[in-house]
Amino acid sequence: MKSVGIIGGGVIGLCTAYFLQKEGHEVTLIDQSAMDFGASYVNAGYVSPSHIIPLAAPGVVKQGLRWMFNTSSPLYIKPRLEKSFMDWAWAFQKSCSHGNVERSVKAIKDITLLSSRLFSEIKASEGFTFQLENKGLLMLCKTEAMLEKEMKLVKTASEEGLEARTLSLSETEKIEPNVAMDIVGATFYQCDWHTTPQEFMTELKHYLQLKNVQFLRNERVLDILTQGNEITALRTDERTVRADEFVLAAGSWSHLLSKKLGIKIPLQAGKGYRINSHQPTGITIPAILAEAKVAVTPMNGFTRYAGTMEIAGINHTIRPERVAAIAKAVEAYYPTVTVPESDQKEAACGLRPVSPDGRPYIGKSQKCKNLTIATGHAMMGWSMAPATGKLVAELLSEKPLSLLLHAFHPDRKF
């Protein structure tokens, strides 16, 4: 048995704590917040093996440049002269290639499929009641050009063994009959699941506390004490935390802490927004509004609209124009659905840690013997969380890994 300190109390940190305590380790979770808000709570709730194409793909830079001066666009990258941003932007530009997609597809598919299975296993084995439904995912397209692009992705997904197909408008209406849709067609991924994030997070935190996992809330890690190439302790603003092993799962803040160890993790915060609506909509199947890049999720008791990727540094500023863009997109694709201003005013945001190549960092850096890194999941953090936690627990328990981690190595070059 080892003592393990986990920096970060989001879904990655919690899932890591879950699997570590299952292996008999003594776990302490440290988070600078109260662990009740952020990306783990405001995401779309998708468990999406369908999302096999990384964010860094051909054409993304060109599209991003067109959107750069439109602060309400689906992808907004604010230019900055900070060295960390410049290095990340250069690596991102290099990663937007067919080669990166080819290297990423199988790795992303395998880790999300593992997570899908683990979500179900956790729910069944612990008697949890959080929403977990396999209704699939629709990609709704307003134009023939977008439908054609999505059909190519269906072909790729099918070649990878995922259950995916193209639907005409009438076929889409048959599986989603209770809401009008202004679209030309859709693609459909039966392999996808969805959840209500707050429910899972609440149940998992309660379970871990019952299992004697120590929670250090509202404590910021100020310093990392080392001897040679090992961490001896963490110093927070409240105490010193000693452990045998440490896990860095601090999301968008991870690269700031890794610098203290001389470990460079190219990472940028990608802000996403969500609007919750308790109005009846008739929407029963999760959907992504393809051109607008907005996610629509029928959660437990409400519908969530989520979207945008705003790379503008670490901040929680709510931009009304970005919230309004999400609402307008919903109303454009679903003409009978309205998103009231009162719901828009209650919008929240979260910061997703974005690596340059669209793959997370999972594993040990050669620069620190007893640190395991688990961050950089971008928009796929929720989808990959249980698998990430299991893989970290396997590493620290010196057990055979469920998946090869080469594609996610923290020391990979860009």
C-alpha cells in the first residue's frame, strides 16, 4: 500500500482516487476550490467514443484564423505575447495534420470505450443512481456541405468498429419525433452515452469520503518540495502534505505546477459555457449542432446547452455574446425551442485543459520518479475520466495496464 496525494478534485482526480482506494492505497485529494464547480460540473455530460478525431486536425487553424476576431465564434483564440501561449500555438499549428489524426484515432477510441464500460461498472458495483443512458448521439446538420463532412466521419468511425450511420431528415424525425428540427439530415452514433455530471460527482465524492479518502478543499498548492528527482511533500497554504506518490490532475492549472519541477507540459485553458433550461423541449436524444458546435443534452430534469472553445488564458469571465451565440444556435436548429434570457443570465463556465495535439497527458515524466501526470483532456475529460483513473491506479500499483500509454506520454515532443 502506498500513500498518494492527488492535486486536483475534478472528475479526473476523483476517478483516480476511486481506483487507487480500490487497490488499497491511502489517498489525499487537494483542491484549491470547494470542489463544487468548474468544467467537471458544467460539461455536456457526454461519454463519447464517437469523438475519435482530436481537436488538432487539418483545417482547424484556417477556420480558427477566420474566427479569431469574432468573440462569439465556436472557437475563439485570443492572441497573446506570453511565451507559454506562443509555444502552445506553434505546437498546435504543427499538430493540425493528417498524421496527428492517424496517430490519435485508435488511442482516443480505446480510452473512451474503456471509460464507457467503467462508468457502467462503477454504477452497478457501488449502487449509484446517477443518470447513465445509452441513447446515442445525433450530429444535426443544417447544410449539405456539413452533412457530407459528417458522413466522412461516420465512415471513419465505422471502420474503427463503432456503431454509426447517416440519417435523412425523415429518419431523424422518427427517432426524435417530439421536437421540430430545421436540418437537412444527421449522423447518428449509437455507441455514445450521456449523464448528468453533478449527480456522478456528488455520489462519487460521498463514496470516497466514506472510504476514508481525505479531502483538502480550498487549499492551494504553493510549493512542491523535492529531493533529487523525487517529490517529498507538497506545501499548501494550510499544511504540508507528505506521500509516497503524487498525481497531478489539476486541469488547466497543471502546467503552472509542473514548472516547479522543471517539467514542461504545453497546455492552455479552453473555456466552455453551459446554459441549463428547465422548460419542456421535447428533446430526448443528445445532439451536437454541427455547424454551431453546440451540444444539447437532455439531463435529469432539465436540458443543458453547452459549447464554445475560448482559449484566452485562465479566467472565469462570462462573455454574454458567447452565451447568446449558444442560445441562438439552439433556436435555429430547434425552431420550437426557446432559450429565455433568464436562463442565459444563469450561464456558467468551466476551463478545460487543452494539449496541442488533442490527446491527454497520462503517465510519468522521466524528470520526476514519483509524479504521475493526468491532465490535458480538453473537451474529452468527462468521456475519459474513469479510464484515466484506472490507468493511473494500475501504474502506481505496478499492475499490467489496460491500455498502452505511449500516445499519451507526458514527455512526447511536438
